[in-house]
Amino acid sequence: MFNKEAFDAGNVRSYIREVFEYGRAQAKIVGPENVFDYSLGNPSIPAPKQVNEGIKRILDTEDSIKVHGYTSAPGYDEVRESIAKNLTDRMGMTIRPENIFVTCGAAPALISVLRALQVEDSEIIAVAPYFVEYKPFTTAAGHKFVVVPPDTEHFQVNIEELAKVITEHTQGIILNSPNNPSGAVLTEETLKKVAALLAERSAQYGHPIYIIADEPYRELVYDGLKVPFIPSLYANTIICYSWSKSLSLPGERIGYVCVPDCVEDGEDIFKAVAGAARLAGHTCAPSLIQRIVGECCPIMPDLEAYDVNRKLLYRGLTEIGYKCVRPDGAFYLTVAAPGGDAFAFAEKCKAKNLLIVPTNPFGLPGYFRLSYCVSKEMIERSLPVFKEVFEA
Amino acid sequence: MFNKEAFDAGNVRSYIREVFEYGRAQAKIVGPENVFDYSLGNPSIPAPKQVNEGIKRILDTEDSIKVHGYTSAPGYDEVRESIAKNLTDRMGMTIRPENIFVTCGAAPALISVLRALQVEDSEIIAVAPYFVEYKPFTTAAGHKFVVVPPDTEHFQVNIEELAKVITEHTQGIILNSPNNPSGAVLTEETLKKVAALLAERSAQYGHPIYIIADEPYRELVYDGLKVPFIPSLYANTIICYSWSKSLSLPGERIGYVCVPDCVEDGEDIFKAVAGAARLAGHTCAPSLIQRIVGECCPIMPDLEAYDVNRKLLYRGLTEIGYKCVRPDGAFYLTVAAPGGDAFAFAEKCKAKNLLIVPTNPFGLPGYFRLSYCVSKEMIERSLPVFKEVFEA
């Protein structure tokens, strides 16, 4: 006498978490220096010092009742202004505070948007490889979840395959760039092709097909690469963001939905997002940390440590003989599993305390993900183990 | 081409918020000392000093990456242990850490429980007067929302009316004690009657009918009154809690679901709650504030200021001739509207910058709510205005 879907969602064990727990247990036996844990996407660069300084300054100088008091449902006015100004300054498009709905992180943002777009028989498309939670979030919101097979050469979007799966019921497509798990950044060329196809099909079916841009890694790119601002290329784009990675605040659960003015029926979509957030309990995001991201959103992360890791790991694995696409963003590297069976290979690695994540649940069988938000020393120590399992 | 239910939920204006905004605007015109705002339930007692001290100590002494890092989905182990220990120490029942799922406040807790209990044709009962969001939360979770008419004499539960509305489809009844908006505390006598009725009907229909105890005001009671711990009186009780009021942290969004061991199918219900929380994006509650409530949950609020207000307001209004039930808990007083039309009376008050909230949307027409989490001076200044509108 309880909900089957909810029970099933709560009854699964996460492979990532199991591997992580295994690593913690092994560390006690063989020593932490002999466990090579690439499982979790927890930032290894600390939050900028302005975060903790800002928290302490607010606590020391402001009225505690106000500091910890309820915010407006979509967020503090001044926080929304600050976020909008930062986007306007950087993205070459005017974003107003009224376009911003602050949420408890990217998952609530995405869930609210998915719920807002749900209509009868609606479908949402994700491009493999995709973040594993997209599927349960999409189906729980009442949509059919449709997958575009991966482009394993460049991890862009396979346009021919995308064209095949768009139907009159397609409400949106989730794009995640920089991508978890591949680290790929969608190029302007790719996005223009996607935009042209969506525009054509929107016209054909007589309703907008939205891009839902899930962008928690937007600020994590290397080699001076610029991530295209998708609303500039395709008007009907709704952005979901989180400061989990850019400000290294994953535990603090703070992000936003942005519905730019260029979105068709944008004001109504915003209201539907606000209503979905209300019905799911995602209004009035945490007050103190809201203030902090309002202050700190212009701060760009110092990615030096991730970049060093990225190059070291990519070079090291490629030299051994692993096949991987060089990642341009995020802190993930996706690698083809030698032998083709990612779970079997992961088991082999696990026996050597090398903890990797098969990307089968991300819609990418035969590969594994490495989160390189780890210490450089761990990568250096792990390379001989990678060599050993590769040659075994 | 967007979700109608979500749009409608986002398109409503909140009467409470409108009144509050009106008060802010009027304050600029007539001066803040001439606006008497009883609209919002924002605590006026600051958080205990241990809250801000704890935040600063953690920031000063701990690794920032860990402090702001992801927590486990149901919350940090040590936080769940602390909450469980505190409940065990105070409530005379053993609560284990595994019974606790930490959430971003009471609304996510309630929403997760409602979703977990949803089955085909299921119904959830609320007792009027009830918190206005129960209805949208319940219907959005897929249940029918069923209301027990108010007991306007003592604001307990009208058992005869409750007996009439329980059906074989009843999955649960939400009890909110101390109550928003009445301030009433359900007595042990009332709860035993409810328990007996639910036990009888559970046996008759062959499945448990759960009490969902929404208890953000549990620690806010006066005159040394003890709030009964409902699981001790009725085994199938699931608790939703928030520290918004007891630690004066409404903006920080932190609370929990507790599924005690005595709950039938408790482990499965817990999994369903965890899954519902996952599907709605309510896992991994904010990390820093989780630590703080873990530390501060044994601290009882100093209610002196609320108690002074309660007595002053109750005595003042009663002397004027208003009819109100003396509240035992929370920081609300519910008053019968002179003339019987609460909205008409609220308009009369508004013209004098006296801002009150008709309880019609709480399932209690003809009454209004006063939130007395305000300054004592405001109450004193407002009493002549209450007299004026009463006599007009």
C-alpha cells in the first residue's frame, strides 16, 4: 500500500556510491594511498575564499532574523538581479531578474522545468551519454524518455539519429554541455545544426520544442574554450544551472532556472516552472547561501588543478593504449573499456583498488567514466595500475 | 503547450504575500509605526547563538571541500544519529538514525511522504483548519484531498465528521499540532480517539491508515504543556519536521521525515519516501546547515517573547469583545470575524493598515489568523485599531 515507482526509485543501490563505499572500506585495509577512487564528482578545488568570508561577514554584521528568514518564492530580488546582471554581462543577451527562479540546486531546477513542460503523451529527448538521473526525473514528471544514441567519435549530437526520434509529442531535448560523463563541449556548429532541426520540426508540428540546457559545468572549460550561450543560437532555450561545480558548493544545493525573454510563451513558462517548483517544494531556496551566490556569481573558478589532472590522465592513459576522447570541459574523462565489457573491466580494476564507473547507465555501454577531481598524486600513483589492468 | 496544473499553481497570487507587500508599501507612506502587520509566520525570535557560532566554527576549523561537499542522500550519518538520539531522549521511544531522512524543510518532507503513499484512487484527509499548501501538495501527489470540517469550539478533531470521511481508499490523515492557523494543540484524549478510529478502520479495510504528523511547531508550546508524541499513541505515524520555527531558521530549509520502527512496512515506507525524495530532487539536504541542526537540535527555543505577545493579544482582543480560542502553541491566534465575513472584515482592517489573514483558504471561513511573531510594541499600538474596527 505504497507507491511502487517511489519505492523502486528508493530501493536501487547506486553503483557509484557502492564503489565509493568499497573504496572507503578498502582504504582502511590497504591504506588510502593504495586506493584509486575515480568514482565521485565531488569538486576537489575548494570554494573561493569569498564564500566563507561572505558567510562570516553576513553573520557578523546583519540581523540574524533576516539572514535566516524566508526569502521570496523565486529568490531574493537582489540575488536574482545579481544573477541576471552577471549573465547579461557575460553572455551578450539581456537577462532580467524576472527570468530567474532560484532553486535548491540543478536537480530541482531540472525537475521543475520537466514538470512545467509535461502535457498529454509528451516526450523528452536526452542525448547519450547523459546524466543517469535524467531518466527517472523525466519519467516521474510524466513524460516518455527518449534517447539519441551516442556519437562515440566526438561526443557531439548525432543529428541524423536526433531527427529520427523527434515526434509531434516532443516537448524538449536536454543538452548537457560540458557533459557528464564525457567531458565534451557541444560546439557552435553542433548547436546550430540542432537548432535548425528543432526550428524546422517546431514549425512542422506547430508548437515549440524547447532545449533544456542543463549547465552545471558551464564554467569548467579548458584551453580558453568558450561555451556557446545556447539561447543566442536557439530562442526556445531554458537554462538549468547549479553552483555545485563552479563555486565548489555541491552540498549547499543552490542553482536556478532561467527562462529568457526570447522563449516563446516565456512568461507563462516561467509561471509553470514556478508552480511546478511550488508543488514539488522547491520554492524559497536556502537564504544564507542564496545571498552568497548572489555575491559570488561573478567569480570564475581557478581550474588549474583540474587542468593539470586532465592532461596528466589523458596523456597517461593514451600512452598506455586506452582510447579516450580528450575532454574540453567538466572534470570527467570517458574511456573505452578494453575488451568492450565495461562492468567486467571495472571488476578487474576493483580487484586492484582502482575504482571506475561503467557508463552503461549513462546510455553509453562499453565505456567507463573517470572523475579527475582528485589529487594529482593519486593520478600519478594510479597510472601503473591502469597499465597493469590494460595489459592483463 | 505546458502543464496546466503547474501553471495554475504558479499563476495564483498569495493573499498573505499581497497583504505583506501592501504593508511594506504603506509603511513608506504612513510610517512603519502605523502599519500593524500580522500576516507572516516569520519567527521574530532570533536563532539561538549556537547556530551562527557553529557555522563560523565549522568554516574556521574544517576543510572547506568537505564542509560544502555532497552529503549522503538521506543526510550525514552523524546528523541522523544526533536527530535520532534527541528524539529518543525526549520522546520515550527508540528512534534509530535509519528512521531519519533529512530534507530541505517540512514541505519537501511532506511532499515526499505524500508521494510515497500514493496508490490508485488514494485519499488523504486533512482536518480544518489546515495549512493552505496541504491541498496542492496532496493533489499534485495524485491523491484526492478530503477535508474534515473544523471543530470551532476547541479546534480539536471532530471525530464524528472524521468517521464519515474515512473510506477504504484513505491512505493517511495529516495532523498539524500545534496548528497553523489555530494555535491549538491536539490533546492526548483527542489523539487516542483518532487512533482508535483509525485502528478500527485499518482492520476493517485490511491496510494501514497512516497519520502524517506535520510538526514544525512541536517545540512551540506554552504554560508547560507537553505535546504528545503521536507514534506512542498510534504506531502507524510518520513525522514531518522542520527547524524553521524551533531554531528560527525558516529561510534555511532544513527538516526531516521520521519513519519509526513501529510503522507497519516501515522499512519499505522509508525506501518509498527516499525514492519519492529522489524523484522530486529532495535528497542530500544542504550540507552546512545539516551539520548545524545536528549540533543544535537539543536546544529548546526561548519562547518568552512569543508568550508575552500571546497573552497580550489574547487578553486585549477578548476584552474588546472578539471571540478567539486561547492558543496553546505555535505563534498564531485565530479569531472569529465580526459580522462573519472574514474577507470583508479584513478589507476594513486594511483601510486602517491593520493586516490580517482570513482563514477561508485554511478551510475555516469566517475567521482570521494573526501571526503574533511580531514586536510587543506593535501589538500594543494595534489594540486601539482592533477596537475601532470592532466597533465600526
